[in-house]
Amino acid sequence: MSSETHVLVSMARGISASLDTLLMIMRIFRTYARVYANDLDAVLAPLTTVTGEPISTRFTMPNGLELATVGRVLVVAGNERVLEPYKATAATLIIDDLDECHALLTRTGAQTVRGPQAVPTGRNLTAKLPGGVQIEYVEWDDAQWGRAGGRPA
């Protein structure tokens, strides 16, 4: 193989690898800042007043955590013992495909902290990215998209 052919083959392999990466880019529909509280109701009243946004989702997890969204804020509430494992998570991203997301995270060297697992709004996983930031990724089910006003096209 000539050196020119070798360069072209190497370039083609690089393009192929880049295309594989491009084909596996997850779509992020929403990003929620996470805040933590001991009393959900005490936080929701002033938060809805200040933002002018209604409570759009509210539910309780089997472990006792209470969650609610107001605008693009996710309030996670519970006692300190129940909250502790979740406080390292900085944000929640609503994505299109949790399995694809998990594959991408694994390829980047992220560490799965929790999940993938079923949750009241669909499925989620929490991952710690290289560099230390921890993010929750959620794939909403049809029922949650219905409560949220419909899935974007």
C-alpha cells in the first residue's frame, strides 16, 4: 500500500469513527436545576410565587423522597438520611433515549451511580462524569409527556 493510499484509508477510518460518534448524540429536551429541601410544601409556595410557574409534576418515591417541578427547577425533598445519596447530583436532563445515553456515557468513561431503572416518570440513570460532575438522565414515558403538554417533534 502506498503512503498516499495509507493516508486515505486512515482518513476514511477517522471519518467513519466520527460518523459513528455523530450518529450517537442524544437529544436533550429539558434541563432541570436541582434543589434539595427537607419540606417540599415549604419550598413550593414561594417558588411558584417568585417564578410565576405552576407545579407541573409532583410525586413520591418508594424511599420517601418527594419530587416536584416548578418551571425548570426540580425540588427533591426528604429527611437528611434519604436525601444524602442524591445531593451530589447537580442537574436532571430529559433525554430521548436512555439506552443510547447509557452507551454514550460508558464510551466517555462515565461511572453509573444508579440505574438504569424505572421511575414514576419513565426510566432514569445517574452518572458521574469524568471530572466529577454527577447528572441524572431521564427518558420520560408517554404518560409524563402527556402531563408535560406533549413530546417535542
